[in-house]
Amino acid sequence: MRTTQIEPEPTRPSLMRRMLAMLVLVIAAVIAIKLVIGLVTTIFWIAIGLAVALAVLWALKTLVW
């Protein structure tokens, strides 16, 4: 005699849990975007600072040495 067990269908999370999960994803995405923008901005300002320092050294070399 063969007996088969019917597996119950998985239940979906409640609407509130899904909304909370979506909110967590949105917050994580916003934080990640802000971090990336901050990193790019930092690299940009470091490059500007280096360019200014090199320009000053070049100008001093040209005028003084």
C-alpha cells in the first residue's frame, strides 16, 4: 500500500513583514548610494588637492629655480 504525503504549500509572509523588508532594502540602498557618492567626492577632492599642489610646485620651480 502506497501512502503519499501532501506537502503543505509554503505560506507567504504577512503584508506588514513584506513592507518592513522593503523598507529595510530601501534604507540599505540609500545608505549604499550615499557611501558611494561620498567616496567619489573624496577621491575628487584629493585629486583636486594634488593638482593644486603640483601646480604650485611647478609655478615655484618656474619662477624661483
